[in-house]
Amino acid sequence: MRSEGAVPYRHLPGDVTPGTLERLLWVVVVLALIADVATTFVGLELGLSESNPAARGAIEGYGMAGMLALKAVAVTVGFVCRPLLERPYRPIVPVGLAVPWLVAAALNAYIILTVL
């Protein structure tokens, strides 16, 4: 299936272009990353444990620096793979990063609230 001639952003509201949407989504990535890291460390301080084995290893070995390095690797992979997509479809990269981190932050917040 080819997308030649397709203009998928016609369905975006107002004058929003894929580029504008993508910039906004990268801001959401940063906020999601901060929320995930913050709620993870609050939970750890409350005695909870990290369930993701990769994150647990990074945190146990290097603390917050390990967690941030793990997130940096994910963002780097996103930036490296982004040019492989046609321009209108590039916003999927920040969505793919932000959604799991937002879900993780929401779950972390829920669990924190249940133990307080």
C-alpha cells in the first residue's frame, strides 16, 4: 500500500500540520518521561518495587542516572527511526514513546495513592 498523493493531515483540526502535531507530541513525550520517572522514584521511596526488569536493573545499578539513561536510549531510537517514515506519519514516533510512559505514570500514581 502506498501513500502517494495521500494527505492524511486534512483530517487534523484547523491549520494543524503534521509538523506542528509532531512538535506538540514531543512535548508530551518529555512530560510523560518526567511523570514516569517521578512517580517511579516516589513509589520506590514508599517501599514499592519496579516491575519492569530492565528498569529495575538500571535503577539498582545506577539509580536515577540509570533510569534516565534507559529513557535516553528509547528517545534516541525514536529519533534515529523517525526519518524512516514518510513525513505525514512521523508523529507516530512520539506517540509510541509517550503512551506507554503516560500509562506507566498513571498506574504508578494509582498504586502510590493506594499505599498512602
